Amino acid sequence: MNRQPLSSGARALMTFVGTVVLAVLASAALTTPDVAVPAVDSLTALPSGLDELLPTSLFE
């Protein structure tokens, strides 16, 4: 079986799509701290019985 090499147009399209995917991942990584900080802050409002189930070092 002989594989035909990709045409220059297909290679350019794959490069463009890869660049867009990396840009989206980078922007998602920058917004993660904005989402994670309020989620961690809400851990202080856990119900009182939950501290018996979870280790205390998890909240420090």
C-alpha cells in the first residue's frame, strides 16, 4: 500500500485547525483560576457532618 502525501492545502488546513485548538486550550487555561477560586472558597461552607467523612488535610 502506498500512502499518498498530503497536499499543501490539506497540510495548511491541519496546521490552522491545530493552531485554533491550541488557542482555545490556552484561553481555557487562563480562565480556570477564575472558576477554581470561588469553588474552593465554597468548600468552607460544607455541612458539619462532612468533616468526619473527608480527611481534614484536604481543606488545608
